[in-house]
Amino acid sequence: MTFVAVDHLVVAAASLDAGVAWCEATLGVSPGPGGQHPLMGTHNRLLKIASDAYPLAYLEIIAIDPQAPPPTRRRWFGMDELDLSAGPRLIHWVGRSPMLDMHRWGLITVGQNPGDPVKAGRDTPQGPLSWQILLRDDGLLSCGGALPTLIQWEGRHPAEAMPDSGVVLKSLALRGLPDRARDVLRLRAVALSSGEGPVLTAVFSTPLGDVTLQST
């Protein structure tokens, strides 16, 4: 069985401007360009955080797009229910699967609800991006966000066109991922634990020194 890699980490913000300001103050760099997601009524800015342990990894700063029409379904990553009044924060991670259907059925078999495959895409100056992503109908995150949203890219990966940012993901730790789900995903370079504490803990090397982000 193939393994799931860390594709990207998700930081949600009440507005994209707030997310950019947070990134500059917290990580010491300004995020690169992103785009709009017509399917979900959101938009984003992106930052490459790849390393040998996390090839092609990036950070997504995402917000509801006030100029977009309301989507016809619940937004991804639980964004319709998020309280972001205290500022942008790390909420989730997305895992890259080379065999999305296989991983989906594997998770269903062990009692998880990974969602159904949805085709999505957006335009970029380098050409269109397209992918399939597993989304629950209720838009909520499983296991408090420890179970990744799974994605399979069709064609090129967005991080291939991103310049090095000066920010690198050093480690990612998860709390609360069930053992049977872990066995299906076969995660690499991800520490797993149980008990009380943050669901996600990510450590970055940045121009400001090491920075730790934790989900609530």
C-alpha cells in the first residue's frame, strides 16, 4: 500500500489581508500569490515550506472570498463554523495521495468518514491547476482535524512553481489520529500521539527563528 505525504498545512483567516499580515508578523515573510476557488467561495495565498522530509509541502492561508457568490455546498475545512475573531490560526492539514480511491475506501473500512471525491481547480499564471479532493457533505473535519483531507493532484503540483520562501517545515506532530486510520495512511515524517493537547503541532525554520504553530 502506498503512503500519504504532507501536502500542505491550512491557516484560516477572517480575511486574506489579515492572513497576509499574520504571516509577515509570525513567519517573517510575505506569502506568495494564490487564487480563487469558485466551488467553495474562498481564496488563498501560498508559501512554499518544502524540505527533504516534506517535498512539495506548502502553507495555505485561506479565507472566505467576500466577492464570490455563496457556494452550493458547505465550505471545506469547516470554514462555515470557524470563529476567527482571535486572528488567523492553523486549523488542518492536507495529505497527498497517489491513489485517492484506495485510501478513501481504506478509511471507510476502518470506520472513518473521509468524504467523497470532488473535482476542483483554479487558474494560475503558469496554467490551470486541477485536483480531486475528499470532502464531507457537512464540511466538518474528522478526528478534530488530525485525519487529513486527502488530495490527488492531476498534472503539475503548485509547489513546483513556487520560489523558496525562507520558511521550511521542520516537523509535524498529530494528536488523536486513530491507530487503524494511521495504518491505512502510512504517514511519513509525522509524529503521532494520543491524550490531551493540540491536534496539530508544526515547527518551522523562519527568518525570525524557529516558530511553532498549534491548532486548538
